[in-house]
Amino acid sequence: MAEFKAPQQAAQGSPERLRVAVGCGVGATIETYDFIGFGTAAALYFGDVFFPDSDPLSATLLSFATLGIGFAARPLGGIVAGHLGDRIGRKPVLVGSLLLMGIATVLIGCLPTYQMVGIWAPILLVVVRVIQGLAFGAEWGGAILMTFEHAPRQRRGLYTGITQAGFPVGLLLANLAFLLSRHTLDDNWAWRVPFLFSAVLIAVGIFIRLKIDESPQFEELKESGELVKNPLLEVIREDWRNVLRAFCLRITETAGYAVSVTFVLSYLDDDEAPDVSGTTSLTALVTAAALGIAATTLWARLSDRVGRRPVYLFGCAVSVVWGIPLFLLVNTEAAALILIAFVISYAVCQNSLAGVQGAWFCELFATKTRTAGTSLAYQLSAVVSGFTPLIATALYSATGWIGPAVLFSCYGVLGLVATLLTRETWGEHERREAGRAVTASAEPALPASH
């Protein structure tokens, strides 16, 4: 029976497939809550708290530079996690990354302000932000790989989409926390409490992840003695083209988010920009994030039906034309139109791409180097997105809102080109083959003849 175990599992998925997808999604929720919460705090609070001696524009630039440092650290976390995930297993990486993220996030809530310790305040902020970046860089590859390798072949888009939906849940929780704290606490505690609260979420997340089974594909690879000594070196040497393609595909989604959400939050909070309250912008983002939970899984499910490339092409095409309309809508200062702007930016532009990435990126790489390849491409793109709010702010100061609008559209063009240059991994041929495999795996085995 052992020889039939792998094909049957690939067709039907492991018995733990749903629990793994939800468990990885819960972890992704918590890590996103921690990491994205920093972006919201950077846009709304950190300029005044950690860089008070600067003028408002310089304070915003410094705040976003600190945000970008965390993104710059993510590739290193992804590299280390990718190596360990392909060498010792996916599960230990998942637990370790969540624990590290939790420690760093709680420390942010405990940091002294510039008024308390002077220059040491922003220095300490940078240190814990780097730790956050390392942890978040280690997170995605392990979570997606675990889900992908437990999932049934015909529904890998949906299952990885469930894990990817953890990111809008984290975004929702983070911004809800800041929305509530903004109205219930004074400025000294309004930014601290959301970070301190993550200690509770981390404890829950680690408990769940400890109960998740290791990837069956990794276990089979380990039993067969086919583990690679240096997965990172091999994927760079043998599969660098797919790393580059996935890198460009990812930039459209993550850097687009950095413009349309992170920068726009700061833009709407600027005294010289549209007169929009922080409550209005955060409420719009919270609503978009809530819709994004369903949108991510629906886009992912659609990719199981029509292929990865058509869905990605649609998301990139919308991003190309959305830059200028986005700013025209938020410039109206009308709450309903600002809500529409955030919903289209997030639930359509961002979620249509994020929902597909889990399955598509995993299918581009072989099992033995899958964690290294996907993590490297995914996290290298984070460097670009991490400094995008800083670039958008500089463009805004030089050209007005048209600069960030064009930047957003340029990211869409990059994704459009990369999509056309990346092979379809779930085309009509692959879908038919998977259907036949499911039918075959469901048929009872014939008794052996003697």
C-alpha cells in the first residue's frame, strides 16, 4: 500500500487538510496583526512619538523608513526559514516564527518614547522592527507550504486561499484595535495597547500550531533520503528564473498595498491633504479588510476553476488603471467614496493576487526546494514594498498625489508583464489529469492475485 499512498494523498489530500489550513491561517492572522499593526501605527502615531524634533513631513518619512527596515529584514528571515523548512521540516519553522514575532511585538508596546529617553527611542524601535521583519519573513513560506502539501490537488487554490485569508483577518483585527484605542484611550496608550494585546493572540496561535501535523510530502521526501543539503543554493542555481518571476508577480500585490493602503492612510491624515478624519479612513479600511476575508478565498477558489494566470491577469489589469481613480475618489473627502476606494484597492486589486499566490508559487517549484524558492521570491519583494510608502511620500512632496497614483499603476504594469512571462501551472490539461486521479483514487483496489 505504501507505493499508492503518495498519489492518493495528492489527489484527496491528507485527513488533516482543513485543520492545517485553518491552523496556518490563524497563525498568519496573528503575524499580520503584529506586522501590519506597525504600519498603521507608523502612519498615525510614530512620527510624533519617536521623531518629535522633525517637521511633519520629515517625521512621516522617518516613520515610514522604520517601517521599511522591517520589510528589508524579511528576505533574511525567508532565507533562513526556507533553508530550515526544506532541511528539518515546515512545522518547527512555523512555531519559531510565531514565537519570535510575539516577543518583538509586545516589546514595541513597552518601548519608551522620545520624550523619555531621547535618541534611544527610535533606535530601540528599529531593533524590534528588524526582529519583526525576520519573524514575518519566516512565516509565509512555512504556512503556505504546510497547507499546500496537505491539500487535495484539485483544491490547492482554495486551501492555500484559506491560509492567505488569515492576512485580511489580521489586518481587520489590527485596525479594529487601533480604531477602538483611538477613541477609548489617551495618546500615550492608544498605540501601545494593540501591540500589548498581541500577547494573548500569540499564546493561542502557538497552542494551535503545536497540534498541526508535519507536511506529508516533506515526510516522504525525508524517508526517501532526497533532502537537499543546501536548498537555497540549489534553487538559485537551478530555478532562478522562477524566483525572478514570482518576485515580480508579488511586487504588484504587496507594493500596491503599500501605496493604496499604508500611504493613503498617511495621506488622508496629512494637514495639507483632504480633510478626512482618522476614524473615517480606519473605518473604511476595516470594512475593506472584512470583505477581503471572503474575497481572498473566492479569488483562490476561482483559480482552481479557471487557472492561476487568468485571475492574476485580471488583478494586474485592474491595478494598472486604478491608480488615478483611487486618488480622485479619496480627494472628494466623501466617506462613501473613500470606502469604495479602499474596498476596490484591497478586496479586488490586492486580494485577487494574494489569493492566487499560495498555490501558483508553490506549483512553480519542486518539493525539495519549494520552501526556499517561494520564501526567497516572496520576501525579496517585501524590500520593495517596505520602502514604497517612503518613495510614495517623497513623490507626493515633489509632485502631489499624481506621483503615488502613477507609482501604483506602474506596479500593476510590472505584474502584468510578469504574469504573461510565467507558465500556467493549473491549466486545462492539469485540471483534467487531477480529475482522473481523484476518480482513480476513489476506486477500491483490486485484491492481489496469488
